[in-house]
Amino acid sequence: MNIEVINIPLFKQKALQWANMFDTACYLDSNNFTDPYGKYDTLIAVGVKASLTANAGSAFMQLEQFCKDNPGFVFGFFGYDLKNELEDLRSSNHDGLNFPDLFFFSPQVIITFKHNEVVIEGENAAELAQTIERLELSTGKQVTSIDLKTRFTKNEYIDRVNKVKGHINRGDIYVTNFCQEFYAENAEIDPLDVFVKLAKLSPTPFSSYFKWDGNYVICASPERFLAKRANKLISQPIKGTARRDANADTDQAIINELRNHPKELQENVMIVDLVRNDLTHSSKPGTVKTEELFGIQTFKQVHQMVSTVVCEIKDEITPVEAVKQAFPMGSMTGAPKVSALQLMEQYERSKRGVYSGAIGYFSLDGDFDFNVVIRTILYNSSNKYLSFHVGSAITYHANAESEYEECLLKAKAILEVLGVKK
């Protein structure tokens, strides 16, 4: 049902606050970024008609059946450790969150925002719109009790990166994504307030807020993992990061340096090749192409190098299969993919979980859109464990200290929102 809304930004804020009253909700926001493949400005899914919780083993098969049993929109996430279902891999690193590897749900209510139209799907849509309009926006609580710790000291991180570079020098891998966890125990936060502040500080095109059973994903991702539009698959890996500067001339100089930096170009093109290879498993022969190479996108916190790889999907490939064939995403793994996955299990100290996974939706028409879960806070309110990972690409030309500083740059907005000085 189309709803007449006078102030759409305000209605969106109220709708998010209303959605947060439910045990299960998903909020996906483009923050009005221009995206030729974007189908909605914002999607909100609330309440559960049916849900699927699964761990690596038969998760993709279970999801395939779940989508058949629940035609229409389903929302959810794929955790990074589903890699253990796809390859002969395992994870034994520390996990303080205890999230499942996969969770999807068929919602009771869906609210879509597209251009200046607001549509509510669900019972009593008109009454629901009035309920949302009448809400008074609440102010969040101040973040307290955040004693942030790291799994690596700076020197330990540098030592690990140099050991990873040893594998590159020996030809075991060409590029990998090495990640470290920041975490807090006994952390008390207002997840919605943290998300609202993060979205304001770091608005990104694949922002998401996901809650279920007292667990939260608070995400300011700039990156699309994989989308399907009609018969076209689209992947947009990000590799290459540079800081912003308040001075316009300096900021432009930083962009120019990023665009011509040998290490950044090297890591981007390697991941593009990996994504091209991943898409061949689902594509019609000869249709995989790089639509844009080394594009620069500017966000409030950083500049990023983004490439776009597309293909035509084979008729017999289902949406779930298409995701499975490309998972985990190349920008968060490395090349060769399996070797990089094995080595990162050896050198990292914590399970990535939903980080390096994907959040998004499948729709009735067969289209889907999933982000890459980066720049993200994960929070288990039951055991009060808060976690976020940051990572960077390690190549032959990588400088370990520079990679550490890049990790802190990527974490800047999260640290600020949590009131942590680093």
C-alpha cells in the first residue's frame, strides 16, 4: 500500500525506531548514494513469519528450501565461516559472539522507500503508518563501559603481516586480507543509538542494522558483494583506501595518489581477477566483463577504489546458488582463495563470524542484493560482548606499519561513536 508521507526522512527515522521494538528487524539504507544498480533507497523488514538459523554443513541447501517455502522477500545474513561448508576448512579461533553462520527470515511487514514513494506491505498498512507517524523520536543513551581491547599489539600485528608476506614471497598466495579484532567485554550500549550515530558520522551506500534474539549487526559498509538484476549479476569489490582531508586541494591530491598507487592498483586488479573467476561458475560463457576498473568513490571518512564486474547468469542457476558460487567475497579473502583462507585461519586470532560475510535480501522476482559486512560493530546483548574487525590487503608491496595505520583509519568512525580514543 502506497503511503502519503510529507517528511520522508523523518518518517524513515521513526520507522526505524518502530522496527527496533520487535525481536527481529532488518534495516537496509543506501543513504541516498547514486547507484545504477540500486533498486530501493531503503528497505525495512520487521517481524517473523518464518525463520532459518543454520551453521556450516548444509546451510545453503537449507536456505534454498527456505526460499522455496517462503516465496517473497526474505532478509538475512551469511557468516564468513560458511567457507567451511564450501571448502575443506575449519575454524578454531576465539568466538565471543556465538552468532550462527546463517540467519534468514520472512518478515511480517516490509516498508520500502524509493524516490519519493513509501510502500508498506503487511496487514493494516494505513493504521501502521499512523502509528509510525505518531512516534516521538527518542534520544539514545550515552555509551558507557567500553573497555576496548585488541587481539594484537601493534608490534604483534606487524610481525604477523611480515610473516604473511613471507608466504607471498614463496608464492603460496598473491594477496590476502588479514584481519584483527577489537573487542569489549561487559559492554553496555544502546545498539540503535550507536547505529544512528554511526550512520550520521559515516553514511554509506550499504548501511544496515540487523537484530534478532538480542544480537545486533551495526553496519556502515560501503561495499556491494553481489546483486542480481533480471539476468545480470553485479559485484563491486573495494580494494584501495585513502584518508580524507578537510582541504579540498589536498583531498584531490590524495585521490590522485590513490588512483596511481602501485600497491593499491595491484591489490585491486588481483581481486577483480578473482571475482571474474568466481562469477564464471554462474555465468553464461563469454559474458563476464569488468564494467569499471579502478573507479574512485568518496565517502565521508575515506576514499575507496571500487571496480565493477558483471555477467549474465545461467538460466539454471538459482539466486542462492549464485551467492554460494561467489562466497566468501574475493575482497575479504585473497588469491588463490582457498590458500588465503587457510593461512588467515592460521594467522588471525578470532573468528570473523558475520564480519566478512554479507547482509541483504532475496525478493520474489529473483533479484537480490547483498553487501560486504565491513566497518561493522557486532554485539551480543546477552553476554555483553562487543566486537569489530578491521583488515587490509597484504601484497608483495605492502608495508606492515602502513597496513596497521590503514586498519585504524577504517576503524575511525566506529571508535569515535564508541567514545574510544586510539
